[in-house]
Amino acid sequence: MRQAAENWLSSIIGQSRLPVFYSERGVPDTLDGRFELMTLHAVLVLRRLRDLEPDGAKLSERLFDRLFSNFDYALRESGVGDLMVGKRMRLLGEAYLGRARAYDEALQKSPEALEAAIHRNLLDERDGTISTQLTEYVLHLVQELDKTPDTSLMEADINWPDATKFLS
């Protein structure tokens, strides 16, 4: 299970760092922008893993821990001092939980609610047309995750959607 969590983390990072997300109109290519995209992808994966009781819950917990270890590492690598890392990690944890709640609620409501959450969290004051495209991508990703066999999910084996089909 430890290896599956590592594989998921690596896969989420890889998908979140695709250049197409960070186009001129897209998500800012900053620590905050990368955090937001990693959070979005992780929330969707963790949401699906939670449904796979009992092992999915364990894998979900391990992946969550690895995700935040990665955030901690990134903060330290960016020069945040030891005294500030704890405070920043607390703020990132609160932000993550807020995003997770917002995306979960929006996915239960409507595509329009999801688009509003994506625009608010990922794009802020940027061009609104990209939020429609990102919403279509996210809805497709949710469908892919839902139809992926449980055994594949437990092995971190997923076919990520081709983001360029949605964002170009």
C-alpha cells in the first residue's frame, strides 16, 4: 500500500504539472497555482478511493499523508524557514480541506457550481473561459475515476484524461 500511495502521488504531481494547465489564460505557474492543481487532482482521487472500503480508506490516508509531506518539502525547498513551515502547513491544510469541501459539494450540485468553485480557487481574476474548459476536464476525470476498476485504483493505475483536448 505504501508503494501505491507513492505511485499515486507521483501520478498526481505529473498530471498537475502538465504545461497546458499553465497557459497564458490558465492557472498561474506559482507555488499557489501548483498547490491548487495538485489539490484539485488529489481531492478527486481521494474522493474515489474513500469508496473502496476498507483498503481504499487506508490508501487514501497514506496518500493524503504523502501529499502533505510533499507540500512540506516544497515549502522548505522554496526557502521557507523552519519557524514558518508549521504555520504555512496549517494554512495549507485549512485551504486543502476548504477546497475538498467546495469541490465535493459542487460535484453533488451542478456543473455550474463546479465551474464557480474552479474559477474561485484556480483562476481568481483570470479569464473565465478557461474555467468552463477546466470544468469539462474535471467532469471527464471524475467519470474516468468512477469507471476505473477498484483493483486498478488500488494499484494507482489510471488513464488520466488528455488535458490538451479540453484546454487548447
